[in-house]
Amino acid sequence: MSTIGFIGLGNMGGPMAKNLLNAGHQVKVFDLVEASMASVVAEGGTANKSAADAVRGADLVISMLPASKHVEALYLGDAGLITQLDADTLIIDCSTIAPESARKVAAAAAEAGFDMIDAPVSGGVGGAVGGTLTFMVGGSSKALDIARPLLEIMGKNIFHAGDAGAGQVAKVCNNMLLAVLMTGTAEALQLGVNNGLDPAVLSEIMQKSSGGNWALEVYNPFPGVMPSAPASNDYAGGFLVDLMIKDLGLAMASALETGSSTPMGALARNLYVTHGAKGNGQIDFSSIQTSFQKQ
Ligand code: NAD
């Protein structure tokens, strides 16, 4: 049994921490939002007044925060967690952040004598609840070997992408492709509906044809086609438009840095930014479907 300091108990971190508790680990938690902490404490987690308190005596620290600035603020600086950890504590950051930000924090950790892996995830809230996430890991094999038993509780696919930051690069590529697939699927469905087709029938045809993709398989963006999908629940919950905009921003920054051509990603980012600016930032990203509807 390990003692884990878990920071950030939102839509993803909350269920991930609960799975660690259910597997018998001791989990010390901290979140800025009291209510998020309470739901994990109700299942056996220990509440803390600060992140520093939560990591005291921990074998491993796991963070699941919104963006780069939150992760850098948590770990770096005079009062950052890196200055508060017990010797030999392993740091696992599961947030989706900029690769260069992950490298910066990992370098500061290494300088202070700590191993760190970036381990962003794919699989959404359903994957976090079910313990079926995919982890994309950057860092040393030695650190991953120590982290693996915990990652296997929270996920079912664990990939070693390369050195520090490589997990974040893999995540950025995946989410850019996801945005392209979701916007493409939404416009194809709307084209069919505008031409008199039933969206459920069209979805089934495309899923079994060369247009088949993950959105059609498990996350159909058209309301009523797939009862379990956010589209059939007013696009509530799921993966927020604001988070997709963040990830597409990370993809564009990576493309600029490396001189990569990403025209499809750039267009998807434009569509999502426009959609988010119309007050849709806090609903599921499959709601891009509504931007193709005739007014
Ligand atoms: P969320 O906003 O629901 O949760 C983030 C939590 O972090 C919040 O509870 C917030 O209060 C807490 N927090 C922020 N700063 C903090 C600090 N300094 N100390 C302690 N707690 C702090 O976000 P989420 O959906 O759980 O996503 C977390 C990360 O996972 C993001 O980087 C996101 O891009 C990524 N991700 C999300 C999904 C998804 O489907 N929601 C899927 C894959 C990856």
C-alpha cells in the first residue's frame, strides 16, 4: 500500500483518486474547492488544508490540474511543492499542459533530486470513473516502473512516449486529431440531415463505412442518436469546450515551435474558439454540432 498525495479533484481527479482508494491505497487529498475534496473524503480520502500538507509523508504525488500555469504554480517557486516533498517522492502530473511546461517542472524536480513523469490521459470522465484511462507517459523508464502499478489502477493502456514532455506531445497530437474528427463528423451529419436523412441511420452507415471514427462509435454529437452521449443530455458534462480550446492552443504553439504545418488543427481551433465565444465554453465539446445547424 502506498501513501499518495493527490492534488486536484475535479471531473477527472476525483474519480481517479477514488479508484486508488478502492484499491487499498492511502490517499491524502487537496483541492481549492471544498466540495470536490468532500466527495473523495466521503470514500476514505484524508482532507488537507494545503497541497503541502497533502504531500507530507507521501510516497507519490499525483496532480490533475486544469493547465500549465496551475501546474507550474503548484510545483515551482520558493513555496512550491518541490521544496516540500520528502526524499524519494515520485511526482506524477496527469494534467494536460504544454510540453515545455512539463519539461520545465521535471527539470526543476530533477535538480532537487526528484523523479517526475508527465502522464496526461485520454478516455474522458467515463474512463476516469471506470479506471480505463489511457496514459501517455514522458520521463524515465525507472520512474514509470515505480508509477505503473498505480497507473494500472486508474487506466488500462499505459504508453511510454519518451523523455520528459513526450507524454504531453502525444496528448496534444491526439486531441488535435480528435477535434478534427469531431468537427468533421458534425458537419457530415448536418449535411445529411439537411438533405433529409435520419441522423441515426446516417451515423450507422458512416460508422460501418470508410468515414467510421471514434466520435461515431462512442460519442455521437447529434442529439438523440446515442442515449449515453453528452449530445443526448444537452451536452452537459463530458469534455468541456474550454478545455478543447486550451488543448488546440497547445497544439498550435507546438506547431509554431517546430515549424509544423497543421491546417486542419488550425481550422478546428478557429471553429472551437468561435463556438466557445458564444457562451458554450462550459458544455461538452461535441456541442460543436450546434454551430452547423441552420438558424
Ligand atoms: P476540472 O476543472 O474539473 O478539475 C480541476 C480541479 O483542479 C478543480 O477541482 C480545481 O479546483 C482544482 N485546482 C485548480 N488549481 C488548484 C490548486 N492550485 N490546488 C488544488 N486544486 C486546484 O478539470 P478536469 O476535467 O478534471 O481536467 C483536469 C485535467 O485533465 C485538464 O488538464 C484537462 O485538460 C485534462 N483532461 C480532461 C478530460 C475530461 O474529459 N474532463 C479528459 C482528458 C484530460
